Amino acid sequence: MTSVSLHTAVTQTAHEIETMETRGAAPIAKAAATALKTQAVEPDYETPHSFRATLRAAGRTLHETRPTAVSLPNALRYVLRRIDGETIPEQRSAVAASVDEFIMHLEHAQEDLGRVGANRLKNGDTVMTHCHSTDAIACVETAVLQGKEITAIVKETRPRNQGHITARELTEMGVDVTLIVDSAARRYLNTVDHVLVGADSIAADGSVINKIGTSGLAVNARDRGTPIMVAAQTLKLHPETMTGHTVEIEQRAETEVITEGERAAIGDPQIENPAFDVTPPRYVDAIVTERGQFPPESIVILMRELFGDGVDEPWVEP
Ligand code: RI2
């Protein structure tokens, strides 16, 4: 026997990531790491080999859920690479320690990033947001805690209307929020000081992969002269893009776009539902990370520093 069955925490977390109950690149990374810790603690393993094989299988199950957000493989890599020890108790504590360390880094990273992003926001500024990003929200939250008055124009972000989450969270922190439909964005860009978005992945050339609609917003913002700021922890840097790989864009269910009944009523057209798009670096002014802000073209320097030791896939069977 090489592995024991997966803990429900793993299958449940995978399900929640797949169905987007757990979403946002940073929250996905935290949930996946936490599931690995539970998998390490709970079942009875026969041998250290079986322990490793099961953790690897858990990593595979989590990895298969959503293809675009690189925070997921980066989290799995962080934990699975650190299964040190000859005995099961040693391996267990190695997993627990690396998960705790990973989550602590994640939380500090968002705080540090928030401080960097807040420096770009002045008292009285208006930001336009797209989708819901905990990294982007952290920048506004820090600015508000510094006593700055911030106003937000929040795009609803079809098809799942995740802008509603942004509207609620910003309102709760005292930001004056106006919700608009996505197609109204250009009309409001003249009154906006910053476009502020998150990222699911950042490629080595500085391209930003984020929720569908980001690239159109960025092109419009550039045309209007509105700066575009991307808030993304270094966990969002996509190491495989340093060696020529491209980022897979997730296609989601057609029913997120239209109900079966509505679709039938308009002649049953084909439906496409890409979750993300790619914004080229020339439309991005700054990528704000916990390590400071970077012009997109120079992000590869940070990537080399962080991922210089290669990008193995420790969830794959040897
Ligand atoms: P944080 C979201 O994708 C959005 O595209 C958002 O900008 C990005 O994740 C980053 O989120 P989805 O998971 O990590 O909603 O900043 O499809 O929270």
C-alpha cells in the first residue's frame, strides 16, 4: 500500500476551491496549505513512504481544481518540498511547521503589501476596482487606517458579481462606494485617480493575469491617463513563465453567464465563459508586492531571486 485515502478536509477544500466558495488567489493558497496540514495529522499511515505518497496525492487533488491562480501550486510546492524526516512523526511535524510558516508569511505579506499600496493613495483619492481581491482591499484598508479619505467606484464584475463583495467590504471600512455595471467603467475613468486590481498570476514579462475584464479596463484607463496599480503578493508570481510556459486561462460553466431557460429563449447560442484575461505590461503602471512596488517589466528580477531554485512539481508521482 503506497497511500491511504484522502481526508475529507482535502476533498472538501478541493470542492470549495472548484466551486469558488473559496476564491481569490491568496485565500485559495491558505485553504490548500491548511488542508495538507489536516491530511498530515489525521489518518494512520503505515510507513513514511505511504505518508509522502498520500500527501502528494492530496496535493494532486488540490492542484487539479483551478488552473490559473499560481498561488495554488506555489503553496503546494512550499509545503510538499519540506516533508523532511525519516519517521512519520517527524514528517508530520515538518508539514505542520511548514504550513504554519507559509500562512504566517501570507498574512504578513498582505499587511506589508497594504502599506506599500497605501503609499500610492492620497487623501481624497478615488479608486476604481474590478472583481474582489484581498490584496487590493488591503491597500485601501491601510490607507483608511492612516486617516485618508478614499472613495471607490466598484465594478460589479460579471458573471459572478464579485464586485458586490468588494462593495460590502469597502463600505464596512468607511469608504464611500458607488457600484457600476462593467460597461459603465470608461464613463467614470475621468473621475478616478487609480485603477486598483489584484492578480491571479503575474508572468515573467510583467503581464497580469486577472479576472476577465481587467485588460479592457486597463486599456481604457491608459487611454484616459488613469494609473493602473496591481496589488499582488509575490505568491502570485508564476515561475514557469520564466521558461516559456504560458498561463492556462480557466473556462468556467456556461450557466454562470445565463440560465438554461434564458439561453433557450434566445435561440440557444453558444456560450463562452473565460474567467481571466491577460493585461500586457505596457498597460500597468506598478505591481505592488510585499517586497515593494515594481514596474511590470522588472518583475522578472524578483522572480529569479525567489524561484531561482527551480519549479518542480512535488505533487506528481515520481
Ligand atoms: P486575492 C480573484 O479571482 C480575482 O481575479 C482577484 O483579483 C484575484 O483572485 C486575487 O485575489 P477568483 O478566484 O488573492 O475570484 O488578492 O476567480 O484575494
